[in-house]
Amino acid sequence: MRLCRFDTAAGAPALGVVEDDEVVDLSSSVLPAEPAAALAEVGLVGLVEAAAGAPRLRRAEVQLLAPAAPRKFLGIALNYADHIAETGMEAPETPVFFNKQATCVVGPGADVHMPKVSTFLDYEAELAVVIGKRCRHVPVEQAADVIAGYTCANDLSVRDWQGRAQTMTIGKSFDTHGPLGPWLVTADELGDPQDLRIRCFVNEEMRQDASTAEMVFDCAQQVSHLSEAFTLEPGDTIATGTPAGVGIGRQPIRDNLLKVGDTVRVEIEAIGELVNTVVEEPDGFLVGG
């Protein structure tokens, strides 16, 4: 099943089921708008029942939102051997994770900002895991049982801010720098998450092309490792690493970083594509009171 969040005329997110060129509109149901939360509440059978007879919308007329609204958005560094090689760094013995602040999340088609404070903006195509059950101390062999599904992610990174901080979090968390989408493909439909082609295009030029089979730590290992430290909850999202071909891995670096007007497309087999365009960051604002 392919589940989405979409914008409604009332301005509130709604839950949908994507079927070919249509979206089954579940906005009138009592189900949560977030796919992982809905799955946790009623399961696949309940969603099939809710979709039966529900109104349908043309997908081209629906504004899709990020299919997850995570309380925790985590990323793993150095998880493809070829990417490790292009960075000149050593392969980690244990998974190296960082936080992306939840305020960075945007959906498919949303603009992403070139920061006012930097022009070192880079792309990273990644498979994202979305947690479907509240869990702790999950054995590797049972990790699949707590995963709601998978989506595409672009772990946009402000490289100078990332490099000069003791942790990567600030350089990975600028507003709009966590695109997710276009929808959540449930684990039963996706099949083996470690056998998917993943690619990234910048203005139709292919920059990354790999297989998720090349991960150093696979999806199940990542979920299990994180759950040893803290509770994972429905909607929590893990960006599972990027392969070689990022901007800073190419020469000359400046020519291969993102520029205003660039369009980035992440494609993952069996899921779909996530497309976002780089724009100038709007003028800032201060919220008070």
C-alpha cells in the first residue's frame, strides 16, 4: 500500500491512499493524518476497509505533503563504502548517527532554501525508514516488524556549517533541508529494502547511482541499534545513508554544489521520485509575544 499526507482546502493535512493516478481521500475518517500513526492504530486491514467506498481525487490535483511528521529525524553518516572512499575517511566500526531537527521536513515539490549564511549546499539521496510501532531494544531479526514503510529522502547538508561544528546536527538541520516523499510504501509492498536502486539527478544530470545492497549497516541493524538507546515511536524517520557522488565528492567542488534554480530529483526503485527546487531563502522573521 502507498500512503500519503496531502493538503486539504481547509488547510489541514489528510490521510490518503495512492492508487495509480488517484488518491483515495480518507479526510472524513477518524484516522490520524500521518500514515505511520494510522497504521499503528488500525493496521493494513483497517486501512483497506477505510478506503473502500471513500472519495477519490486526481493525484495531479493534490498537493502532497511529507508522508511523515517525525518527532525524531535521524541520519547515519558514512554508510556506503564508495561514499566513505570519496570523503577520504575511515569506515566506522559502529553506526554514526546525527539528528536532523524536525523543522527541516518538507514534502515533494516544496522549495528548499539556499541559506542566507552559506552557499555550500549539497544533496544526498537516501532511503528513509519510517517507524510504525513504539518500540525499544528491538533485535535485528525483528526490526522489520516495527517498520511502517519506506520513502525517499534528500539529506540536504550545509557543508561549511556541518564541518565546523562538533556535531553534524546544525549543518543538517536548516529549515527545508529534510525533504521526504512522495509517499510511504508499506513494508509488505516494498519487498527487500536492501535490493533497491537509488539515484540522484541535479537538473537531469545523474550524480548518484547505487544499490541499497551496498549499505555498511542495513536498515534492520540501524533500527535495532537506535532502539538500544531510546524509544522509537510511530512516524520517527531514519535516513539510512547516501552513496558516492555528492557535490563535495566531485571536482571542482564549487561547480558541483547546489545553486539557486537547481532541481534535485531522488529516485528509489519501488518507491518513486522526490523532486525539490532550490530557491533563495526568504527574508527572515521574528516571532514574538
